[in-house]
Amino acid sequence: MSDPAVPRDEGVARVTRLRTDVSHSARIWNYWLGGKDHYPVDEEVGDQILSFVPALPRSAVADRAFLARAVRYLAEEAGIRQFLDIGTGLPTADNTHEVAQRVDPSCRIVYVDNDPLVLTHAHALLTSTPEGATDYIEADVHDPEAILRGAAEILDLTRPVAVTMLGIVNFVMDTDEAVGIVRKLLAALPSGSYLVISHPTTEVDGEAMKTAVEYWNSQGSAPMTLRSRADLARLFEDVELLEPGIVSCSRWRPEAPEGEIAEVTHFAGVGRKP
């Protein structure tokens, strides 16, 4: 059944662009999280990656939990009511708008991705409260100007915005370019805005992660890179890092006792634009 909210020509274009013969990071992440929105190629590649780093599903779960904690903090304690979620991925439980609008139904959220399957699910599932707004724009992380143009149709960019970039900056291979993209996004936003990033690193299971990424980059999907803690610190140069700084995402203001927290391969941080 077609999605009545999507024009037929647009829906056909999406299906045409959907590659079921090449794995995609959002679908593999969905597979590791126990979802159903993936294809056999995603399972095959996902399983091969797990042969290098068996604990990666734990990273996927911890990354989603970090997103929920960070968004809840920003909405409850920092008073943020606007969110720009770049690299949305496939909708699961506790998406950005659900967490934020539980705190305040008037929150406005713009999701950004460039995968046709994500786009289809976003239109169907990323709905808003009547008081707030939720929208989706199709854009690439390499084009921050296009992201900002689209976001400005829903968000008031003269008021603070939280930019969330979970597992997306790693697809910008050059660190200088990645820093430049983050700077362009922040430059368009006022003081009091926030930056939230999670990123696979070499800090945990370093050699195994390098092998996994080499395999990923060899089999036709969008290439990605790992970064060190020092590299990640460069992404936060224009903001004031909140405690506890750049840490394994499982350790960013955790709700579980310290003894139950495992280091995971994704590191994360939250910063405020002064």
C-alpha cells in the first residue's frame, strides 16, 4: 500500500533510488537493534562486522539511550524547544521528537537524512503533537547550507536550536571538512544553542574496529572513518563542553550504577554555544 501522504511520483523516485543489493548503515543499525527494516544484504554485512567486533549491538543500544538522555536534558534542564536531528536513521523507540515533546508538547523537530527507506518511514512514523511540529528534509551532511535552508522553514533559527549528529559525522572522511561542516551549522545559530555528537572511535576495541571499518569500506556502502578522542574534541571547538566531556556514550550522565556500565565503541559529547 502506498503512503497517501507522499506524492506518487516522489514515492516512485524513492523506490527507484532504494538499493537492496548494497548495505546501508541505518538498516544495519536497525538490524542490530532488533528491528525489521532491513534486507538480507544488511544482515550479511552486519553479521560479518560482528565477527570483528561482537559487542557492536551494545553500542547501538547505548547510542540510542544516550540520545534519549541528551534530548531529555536539553528539553528539561536547558529549556531547548527546537531540535535539528541530522542523520536520523530509521525510527525506533524514543525518537528525538517523542522524548522532547514528552517534556513540552510545543517542541519543534526537523529530521535530516538522505536514505529513501528512512524518508518513507519518517513520513509515516515521525508525527508530532498538535502543539508542536515535526518535519523531515532530505539532505546530505556534506551540504550544511541545504540543511539550514530546509530547517529554517520549520525552526526559528534566531532562537536556540539543539543540533544532534549521532553516527553521521563519521561519514565525512576528512576531519577538516567535518569541523567545517559543524562550524557552518553552529554559525547560523544563536548563543544558547547546543551540539550533540556521537561517533565511532578507536578508543575501544581499536584494532578490531579498524578491521571492521576496512571491511565496511570495501563492500560498496558509503565509506566511513573512525576518530580518536582528540579528533572528536576538534568538532566541539566552538562550544563549551558539558560535563563529563567526551566519553563513551554509555558514560554520558548515565542512569545505571557505575558498575553496570560498559565502555562502548561510540564516544559522545554535548556542548553549548556561548
